[in-house]
Amino acid sequence: MIIFDVLTIFPALFDPFKKESLLAKAQKKKLLRLTAHNLRDWTTDKHHSVDDKPFGGGLGMVMKIEPIYKAVQKLKKKGKKSKVILFTPRGKKFTQAMAHDLSRQDQLIFICGRYEGVDERVAKNIVDMELSIGNYVLMGGEVPCMAVIETVSRLIPGVIGKPEFLQERLGKGRRKGFLEYPQYTRPEVFRARLAKGGKAINWKVPKVLMSGNHKDIEEWKSKHGKMIAG
Ligand code: ADE
């Protein structure tokens, strides 16, 4: 069982994410536990402030260290393999290989940054790793957090239907890498009309995929597929 503890000021964003799809099933099967905690629960002032003005001036607000510190202290399970991760666009780029490493932890504590940034003492002293999901700036770490939870969860045995689903596209003999090739299903010929009253055109499935010749099919998949770095 892997435990995901999310620290956020928008815990409700995670409600549908938790309740729908394979993640809900995985939680029922006790393969994982996902809890979104409201950072404001660890504030002590009457306004439940999680942010304040930056020292030295500057635009926007900065997330305070106290609620994050208290939350991590409370949530971190002693004697378990755990990692504390902060989402920020300046972090290390998240990869499939990192997802494999993270899936071997007992607990992952995710800090979802908002506003213009997070007090630097969080990154320096509380966090094991800063992660980014790409070179663009989102409004906060919640969407990156969901991306990481999904990527890690599907690597946990039993979460997706059959283990073969994970193995199938791993290039033979190579553990690292994932062959993402074009896929088709019925109908064999799809008739499309690009303009109202226009000529119909047929969008066909490549013949080789219906040939039953496994060698040819494998060759076709390699030729048209793209390796995703593992
Ligand atoms: N917060 C804002 N943008 C982000 C990104 N690209 N990755 C991770 N966290 C973020």
C-alpha cells in the first residue's frame, strides 16, 4: 500500500479525481490511499493565512513555512520510506523513470505551491525533491500533483487491469522505454465527409494489422511507434 498525502489549499479539487476511475478501485483494493489535506488546517491565526508578503518587496504573495512544516511533521510516517515533493516550475523534470522510483516508496507527501512561490526554507529544509511537469507555468501544483499520482499509481501491481498491460509495450529485452505506436479498432473503414454534401472519403486501417502475420505486425509497430524514455 502506497500512501499519497497531498497538501493544498484546494483539497476539493482532488474529490472527483479520487472518486472516479481506477484510482477509486485501487483505494478499495487497499493498493493505495490518497488524502488531500487542507493546508489551512495547520494555520493558527484567525484568518487561516497560508501566504504573506515577500520580504524585500515584489509582486504577489509567498506561501508561509509554518503550516507546511507542521503538516509534514504530523503526516510523515516514522520508519517508512517516504519522500516529500514540492511542485514548482523550477523543479526537476518529471519522467517515467522517476515514476518507477517513486512507486517503490511507502509514502509520498506532495506540497502544491500556489501564489507567486513558497518560502525558500521549505525547499531547502523540508523537501526531498522539487518537481516540474514541464516548461510552462500553471496556477499551482495541484494539476502536476494529479499527473504524478496517476503516473505512479498505474505502476503499482494490481492498479491497472493486468500486469501485461504494463509490460506489453516495453521493447523486448529493454527495461527502459515504452513503444507508443498508432492503434486502431473497428470499423475497418470509416467513411467521413469533410464538408456538408461533399465527397465521402474512406479512412482505412493499415492492412498489415489485419494480416495476422505477427512478424510483419511487430515490424510495423516498431517502424511507426515512438519510444518514450522509461
Ligand atoms: N507549478 C506551476 N507550474 C508548474 C509546473 N510546470 N510543474 C510543477 N509545478 C508547477
